[in-house]
Amino acid sequence: MLFNSIQFAIYFPLVTAIYFLLPHKWRVHLLLVASCVFYMAFIPAYILILLVTILIDYFAGIYLERVEGKARKALLCLSIISTCLVLFIFKYFGFFTSSFVGLAGLAGLKIAPPLIKIVLPIGLSFHTFQSLSYVVEVYRGKQKAERNFFIYATYVMFFPQLVAGPIERPQNLLHQFREAHELRYDQVTAGLKRMAWGFFKKLVVADRLALYVNDVYGAPHSSNGLQLTIATVFFAYQIYCDFSGYSDIAIGAAQVLGFRLMENFRTPYYSLSVSEFWKRWHISLSTWFKDYLYIPLGGNRAGRNRHILNLMITFAVSGLWHGANWTYVVWGVLNGTYMVTGFLTQSWRDRFFSLFGLGEETQARKAIKLVTTFVLTCVAWIVFRAKNLGDALYVFTHLGIGWDVHNLATEQFFLRQFPVAIAAILVLELGQRLGNRISVPRAVGNWPIAVRWAAYASFVMLVVMFGIYKKMQFIYFQF
């Protein structure tokens, strides 16, 4: 069930009403049933796959508290392998098979394995990682095993963040299913405001920009340099508004029900370095890889060369997590290269800027770093968005070629959609700039009631009038 659908507009208020009418002891059961219905709205049979991972890690958590020594470590490994095997079969089996066949072909060997078409379950990588974090935290002794199966299953399946995160740690979310949540006006209205901002990002900004981005990246060889450049910048905003918009809706929906989910984005395009960008972008995944892969590999504690290797491994795996395609792996490696280059050249860049009197805190240097980080991020997004490495290479090599303003995509988009798209981006930026300085919802809440509700109604009408309603899936659903 898509957030941006009529079904959800009916479903969510209904679930919320029943949730607060029920006694506390039955609420977790309602949330579990509601989450199952929400997930089964996509492909019903795939609820069984989710059930398998839930059962594996539910029992693994309990037995991890009962065994000691090598048996405990073996049980952890068995649980991780079993859970990841499900992910591998459904997401990566075809990718690795086709890659092996390709390598064999280069060696002169002809291999024709049977083709197995498997539809990737929605959000499989997200709830797999959430389940894995629970097992690891129990193993580390930082989380007690959850004995109540319904609570654990709801933790994995909680419908607001089920298919695209945030990827919640058990310490943050599990205990909340035992808390008695009251229906509070301030909590409900705050959640609805957060959801409205998310719908603006998704419907007005992301889906409108997608109209142009899909046309250009769908046939990059038919596009000129200006088209490719505009589409690349538009995609940077599209994927941000699409994904952060989902997170806003998820966090807001959970807040209406009384739950607190972690922040997943903090205006990442205001970052002054690639390193800072990854502290602001998809925070739940970045911290997941940091805690469960990068640090266990040794982080930056084992010398410079090992630090570089650990960074590259982490970003390569992160790229592969996003999709079974070499474009995602290259995207991850490219971001890893940015990170490595950044800390290797830090002293040289400091000396260079000092020659021009540009200290670390000067506005000019911050502006240069802001633009440079955004450009590098956009370059990486080219590989992420391209259908294959050939298309990505074409876009790279043609960004500055053929800047013919009389050949700008479809005339309809630039005459009718382009002004709205630019205006939507400006509203987004204005909202984010204000949000970095003040609490906008709190400030609006202090306005006179008539003015306040007029502002709310105007914003809702803005979304209704300028939103795109083509039931476009959220980009990260495919991961």
C-alpha cells in the first residue's frame, strides 16, 4: 500500500481510530495485523518470506541468551547467514549468476544456467537489516531478547517504516510497543504536519521532477548536454525529496500513534564535505554500516592503509545493498573514493585555501565547499540513476556537449512543468532554511488560530493542486 494512495488515506485514519479505542493490551496485536495487511497489499504471498526472517531471528535472540562461549558465536553466525540467505536468493542470485556467466564468457567458456525470474519483495533489505541489528544487539548484551512474539514481529513489521525505514535499532523501538500511548492533540497535530511536509516533498517535488528525469535518463543518447545536466540536478532533488519525504510520512504517522522514530535526514545538501553528507543522508543506514561493518573491520584504528580498505569495503557493500546492479557498486566505490581522497588531501587543501586568506570559518570557503560537495554528489548520482554503466559513461562524457536551448526535452514540460518544478524546489529550500533556524511548526503554532488554520489549509491546497497523482512508487521501495 503506497503512502501516496487513496487506500492509505482511508486506511491510516481507520487504524489510528481503532488503535486508540482498543485497550492497551490489544494494541500491539492490532498493529501487527495492520502491518500485515499493509504489506500484503503489494504481493500477498511475500508475507511468508518476512515471516521466515522473523522466526529465525526471534528464536535466535532467545537462544543467544541461553548459550555461552563458541556455541553462542556459532548461533549468531547461523542466524546472520540464514537471514542473509533469504536476502541473497531474492535480491542477488540473478545478479551474481549473470556476473559469473559474463566472466566465464570473457574466459571463453559458454555457460547457460537456467533463468529464474524472482520478483524482489518490497523493502526486503530494510526489514532484513532491522532484524539483523536486533540479533547483534542481543549478542552484544545491549538488548534483552524479546520473549513476546507479537511484540517482536511488530518491531520488524511496524507498517509506517516497514518498507523503506528508518532502520530502527531495538533499543529505540521495541520498548515502545509496551508503552501505553494516549491520544494527545499536540502529538497528533505534530505528526500530521510532518506527514504533510513529506507529502509535499513526494507529490509536488519528487514526482514532478521524475517526469523529466525519467524521460532523459530513459534515453540518454537522445538528450543533449543541457538536458543531461538539468536531469542530473533534478534527480538529486528527486531522490532526496522522494526518500526523505517517505521518512517524514513514516515518522509523522508513527508520531500520530504515539511512537518515536529516529531522524533519517538532516538537510544533506547543506553539507560542506562528503563525509558530512553521509552523516546527514539516510542516517539509519549510514550508522548501521558504521556500527555493524566499518567498526568491526577496524574502522580507523588499524593504520592508514587499513582505514582506507575499511572505508572502501563499507561503501562497496553499501552500494551493493542498494541494488543488484554494478551501477550501485560503482556508486558506492565512487563515494568511498571521495571519502578517502578527502582525508588524504585535507592538509594540502588547508594550505591552499590559506594562501588566499580563506580560513575554515570564512563564508567564501564554506560556499566553495558547499558547491563542491553538491557537484560531487550529483556526479555520483549519475551512476546511481543510470540503467547501466554504459549509459552512465555516456552521461559523464556528454554533460558539457550540445547545449542547444532549442532542444530542451518536451516543450510541454518546459512550458508548463518547469516553472512549477523550480517554484517547488524554492519552497522546499525556504522551508529547510527556516527549519535550520527555528522550529517552524512551533512558530506557526503561536500564530492566531484563524491565521494558523488558514496557513494549514493553504499548504494542503498547495499539495492537492500541484501534486502529481500517478501512483509513483517511492524509489527506495526497490531496495
